[in-house]
Amino acid sequence: MQTVRSLTAVVLLAGSLASPIVQAQGDFGTLKPLGEKLLDENPYRGDKEAIRVGGSAYAQQCARCHGIEGISGGMSPDLRKMDIDKETDKFYLAITLRGVTRNGAVYMPPFKGILPQEAIWAIRSYTDSRPK
């Protein structure tokens, strides 16, 4: 009986770990498709639909570390405080795709191959829209 409980716990844990990836592939069909080539500047800046979609994606993928509604508790950077310009967009894209690892410890997982470009830029639009 203990083995069955342990196996059930492992299956449930595996499912809970996989669900954010499935959710990240959510419906971004309401946004203008961006294609395969990665853009180095946010094409959705100020787009109300992108901000709405980005808020949902942020809640699913970012809030656990960067804070509810974009308000960091201090452990991770407050994304609302990023400059809103092309150079910061490039930095944001690079960090989001490759993640952050220091001395072998993962501080932020890489989202390359997990989040589509549309989600990445929609999240950026959402954090840009949040009051500092």
C-alpha cells in the first residue's frame, strides 16, 4: 500500500511540474503572429490585448518569483522597473530565453522552446504597463 501511495505522489508531482509548460503553450491566437525570426524590440508595446494576454502569462510563468501583479518581494528583480526601450528589450529577451545560472545554481529557468515569442513580448508589455 505504501508503494502505491509513493507512486501516486510521484505521478501527481510530475503532472504538476509539467502543467506550466502546457499552459505556457496557451492560446495566443488573439495576438498578431510574430513568425519564427526573433524580434529584438517589443512589437506589442502599448497593445491592450497583448497587455491582457501578458498578464495571464505572467501570472502563470513569472509571478511565483517576480511577484503577484509584477510587484517583487525583493528576491527577484522587479520587472516593472526595467527601462522601456529597445536596448532593454534585447536584454529582456536574452535573459528570458537563456535564463540565469550562477555557480551552477539556477536563478531563473530558460524559457527558450517553452514560451513562444508572442508570450515573451506580451509579458513584457504587461510589466511595462504596471505602475512603478
